[in-house]
Amino acid sequence: MPHQKLFQKAKEHFESKIPFVLFATPGEKTITAAFQKENINYSSTDFSEESFAMAPFHFDGNVLQIPFEHCDVQTAIAPAIDAQAQSNFDLEEDPADKEKHENLVSKAIDVIAKGSIHKVVVSRQKKVTLTKFDLEKLCKSLFSKYPDAFRYVWYHPETNIWCGATPEILLETKNRQFKTMALAGTQRIDEKMMIQWSAKEKQEQQWVTDAIIASLESKTTVLKVARTETHIAGNLAHLKTEISGALNKSRTTTEEIANALHPTPAVCGTPRTAALRFIKANEGYDRSFYTGFLGPVGSKENQTRLFVNLRCLSINDSIATLYAGGGITFDSDPESEWQETHDKLQTMAKVLEPLL
């Protein structure tokens, strides 16, 4: 099916308030679409049914699902990659938002200095008014950018529209083999300068890696940790360490591994309980599905691919809400952390550009 017809069908489903999802995995040119046949809400506590699952940041074990058995599943080749994805478009910011976020970062640094937290991830929202919402334009804009990310457009009556282009794998499993990653540190790519990582960024990456390994040790065997490398995601660079292995012989399930990993130190902090407590008490808004996880689960090949919901936005009526955050440590600088969130917001702001 041509992608234009796929996007048109998505628009028809949206207007009829029937759930659907469109997605493309990293490096793939094919868009997979699952259009539910009826307006029924499905959810589950496991990943046994072949479906697309979506879980919020504050995850209670229950995920929203679009089961492929109850869908019309179609595919299309994605639009050609837009050469303007790296354009000079820059999102306008409110000075009051800058002050608020820098105060939040300063508060996090003060708590870290007292020793109960090593790292905490704090985030913010940015609301943007759309001139006219057009789902077909949104789909074309998203799927013509960021081919190395996991890209998706999700609609469900309970959540309205979410879409994103995330660089981070939460969990991939196939035949009891698994892969995950530690992702931390952020730099804006400048063609005139080489990427050099500071001691602060390397330490943050090590904390994330160590915490993920600790959460997996009792549930896996043959744990392998790859060499840390620079990972490019749009106009940003991150530190990435891949971690892989096998689920242990006690029949550990994919759901148990996902529960053990989420929320990772890359979106929450470490220690997890103390970082979560700080986020709930101080962030000042509900993250909803931002920094949750999503992806196709329960395939016939016993394969699951879950991604952390970063670089995303939600849309309600003519208001788009973008989300971005950053990991705070004792050495963090509030103004630099503000700039990091601004740079991260650009990823999805560029997707919205045709609608502004």
C-alpha cells in the first residue's frame, strides 16, 4: 500500500475514534500499521498476545494494547528521508519556563549533595499551539525523518495522539536471548567540533550501566557488556552501552525483565526509589506516557521489541505537548541542563514544523 493511503486510513480511524498505531523500527524503511476493527479498549499484564503495547512512566503492570488479531494490519514503504530534518528551525522558549526548570535542577543538585541520590532525571513540558492539525501531514513529517530511531504514531481514545522518534531500546528478546542498552550523556552535534565526553558524562553513563546490570543479574545468564560508544540520534549524540545475554532457566518472562528494567536510571535516576520520590514531589506534572515504554510484543517468532518513549509528544485538539529531560548529578549546571532540554525538544518540534 502507498504510504499516502496508509496515512489517509489513519486519519479516517482517528476521525472515527478507533485505535490504531503506525510504527517503523530503527533502520527499516517499512511502516507497519495496525488498525483496530472496532472501538474496544484492550489491556493486559503480559506480552503473550501479538500486539503493540504502550505503558506509562508510572507503570503498574498493566499496558494498553492494540492486538493484531483484532486489527487490519498493513505495511507501506516510508516516505523518502527529508534532507531538511537538520534544518535551522528553533523552538521559541518562555523565559519563565527557563527559570522554573533551572530552579528544579538546582533543587535536585541540593538533594544530591546530601547523599541520598546519585542521579535524578528531571523533565519538563513545552506546549505548542498548532495552526491546523492534520494527521496525514504529521505522519509524513515524522516518517520522513530520523530513520535510525523507532518512530511511531499512536491513537487511542483513552490517550489521544502520541508520536515519537526514540533512540533508546528498553528490551529486545528473541528465543530467550535479550538485549538492552544504557543511554546517557547528551551533546549537540557541531560539525566544527569533535565530540568529547566529560568525566561527569562518563560517570553518569557508568551509573546507568551498573544499575541495569544489577537489576538483571538474578534473572539472566551469560550477561555481556559491550564497549561504550557514541550514538547519534538526530542532531544529538549520546553515550551508549549495549548489554545482552540469555534469560535464566527458571523461565523468567519478558514481562519480568521489562518490570525489572523500568524505569531505567536513564529516565528516572539512581537509587531508583529515592529518585522516583523526588520526581513525584518536585517535577510538577504527570509524565503520562513520556519515559514509559512501547513497541510490538508477542510475535510468532517469540520476539519482543520495547523502546523507551523519549523524543515524543502528545496532541489534544490543537495543542501539542512536547517533553524533554536530563540526568542531574552533583556536577550539573542548571543553565546547561536547560539548554539540553531545549536541544532535545528540537527533535519533535521539527516534526511539527509543517503544522505550525
